[in-house]
Amino acid sequence: MTYIFYAHSISLNLICMNQKVLLINDTYKTNKYWILFIYVVGFMAFNSSFTMVLVFMASKEVGSYWIALE
């Protein structure tokens, strides 16, 4: 398995309405299996945030990031 991509339908609706600010965080070799984890957070009005996407990737290559963020 190369990618695990998770985005809840409510999060997808929220990102369509609030697409101005996104925060992308990635960690490497912090979990048991040394798999890259990308966490994308969206921000709404009134200083509230929501989880947009969770992605586990097996590779750290640039092409992997493009696939994860499409």
C-alpha cells in the first residue's frame, strides 16, 4: 500500500466554502512504521478550524506530495 487518504464529506463541504487559508503539517518517522503523515487543517471565520485531510504516504518524493494534495 502506497497511500491512505481520508477526507470526511463534511470536511470537503467546509473546504469548498472556506478555501482561503490551509495549514499543511507533515511528520516523518514519528510513528511505529516510519510512514509519512500529512495533516491538513482549514480555518473558518471566528477563529475556528477543522480537519480537512489525513494522508499516510510510503514515500517522501515530490511526486508523492502532489498526489496527496490533489
